[in-house]
Amino acid sequence: MPPASDPTLTPPAEEAAVIGKLSTLDRFLPVWIGLAMVGGLLLGRTIPGLQSSLDSVRVGETSLPIAVGLLAMMYPVLARVKYEEMGHLTGDRRMLWLSLILNWVVGPALMFVLAWVFLAEYPAFRTGLIVIGLARCIAMVLIWNDLACGNREAGALLVAINSVFQILGYALLGTFYLAILPGWLGLDSQDVSFSTWEITKAVLIFLGIPLVAGYLTRRIGVRKKGREWYDDKFAPRIAPIALWGLLFTIVVLFALQGAALINDPAAIVRIAIPLLAYFGIMWFAAIALSRAVGLPYDRSATVAFTAAGNNFELAIAVSIGVWGVTSGEALTGAVGPLIEVPALVALVYVSLWLRRRWHWAKTSNPSPTT
């Protein structure tokens, strides 16, 4: 990755570098997701009794095959998190506090507003969108951060923090935004059915298990083989498992959601509009605020992409675990990556353009502990 302060990189070279650093799987991710959706729709129309077959063995309220797909989505991501970077919490406090406020105050609140503005008449989609807003990005953000020449160490730190925060606070925030806050504001949320325990259980299973497994994998792997081997060889080798898990889950979701989508194809458009608004508002607010508080470009980009991205894997897992695989909430989570990937790739180019156009604070040390 070229250094974030390199002024010699021309715009064409930057664009070539962005595309070149994407693997074939990542480069065509929207295509794979689209094909998974189409494949799922065809599968649902050609295999009768698919849902009863999937439900024959369950993990909690989730069928075993889908549970395996959800766990496969999460484990490789959490095995890549540099948990050792958590010790740098006393480092760049401006970056840390700005990221925490954007991720855990502004982001969920903004998604709540957008959900009620755009999807007030569609309670399942509205709830699914709020669930997405609570799931802070711990996966693809590392790719966007690298492509935008962000700070890798800072990205690892913020991802590690978000992982821990989601275990500790996701269910409580879900209860607040789905039940308590609508009541305070006089909004009719009687059509939303959930329990705090069901959300907690889904998070513990589909985030807690892969988080523990990922932490132990990294700790043991680094100790036995060294950090360079783990980060450069092992982690890239298991990374595609997450994509295959996501695609498998999307195939199943759309196989079971086929009839609803055929009857209402505009549902995807309804979900896409608030998501696009969210990505744009969060990213531009984060990059502007980071620059305003004096962060250099590389850390500003890291804060911006961490704030704008969402953990759709967790949102899908929670939606399936709480409301079921055929729910509108689960469909909303499945549509999310299809919208997020091209949106954030576009923002990578915007980020590189702003690096040249705006004046940024300088830093002599790229680590997040200066």
C-alpha cells in the first residue's frame, strides 16, 4: 500500500491501485451477490418443501445449515482482528472518541431516523434497517480502509473495539431503538415483536462463538508461527470462507423469500434508498469531522469508513435468529451488502480525491498511539 502522505501518486495510478488491490472475489462482489439472489429465487421455485428440510435440525431458532453459513461469515473476519491492538486505547484520543461517538451514537440514531422516514409503513423492513444500523462494521471496513490508503493499525484497533462493544451492548441498543425510543417519541411500534433475550442469544451465538474462536485462532497462530505468517499467509487463506458463507446464506434467504419478492420487487428499491442515504451522510460527516479535529488523512479515512460501513453478517444473523429466515428483517439484511459494496467502493475514489484536494494535518508516526 502506498503511504498515505505520498503526493506523487497521479489520479490514474491511484485508480489502478484501487482496482488492483481487490481480489477477484472482492472486485466482483456485487455480481456474486446478484447471482446468489437469482440462484436463490430459482432454487425456491424448483425445490418444494425447502423450508421444512432446512428446519429439520435447528440451532436455537435457526436451521443448522443456515447457522453454519452465518458462523462461516463471521469466523474469518474475527480471526483477522488484531486484538493485541486493544492496548493502544490511551493513544490518539481524538480519533478514538470521535470513532466511538460516530459508531455508537450517531450511526444508530441516523439509521433509526432514516428507517422511520423512508419505511414507516413497512415495519419489517424498518426493523431490519435499524438492526443494520446497530451492527457496526468489523469486516469489509478493513478492505475499504486499505484501498483508501487509511491507517492499517488504526483500522485494526477500531475493528477490535467494535467487536467487543457489539457483544456488550448490541441487545441493549436494540431494545432502546426498537421499543423504548419509539415509545418516547409517540411512534407506533406495536407491530414490532421481539425480546431482548432473543437478540442477546443471537449475538452470543453468531458473534460470541466466532469471536472466541477467532481470538484463540489468532493468539495460538501468532504464538506458534509468528505475526507475519499469520497476517500474510493464514488470514488471507481463510478470508474467502466469509464470502462463501455470505453467498450461501443469501441463496437460502432468497430461495425462501422468492414469492414475496416476485409479488413486490420494489421492496429492494425501498430498502436501498435509506441505505444509500446512510452511507453518504455518515461517510462525509465522519471525514469532515476527522479533518476538523486535526486528524491526518490516513486516520480520517479510517474513521470515515469505520463509521459508514455496517456488519451485515451480524445483522443477518440477528434477523434470522429473532424473526426467522423468511422475515422482512432478514431480507433487509441480505439486500444490504448488494448496496454497500458499490457505494463504499465509490467512496474510496472520493476519499483519494479529497486526499489531494484538501489540506490535511501531518503526522510523523503512522501508529495509532501517537
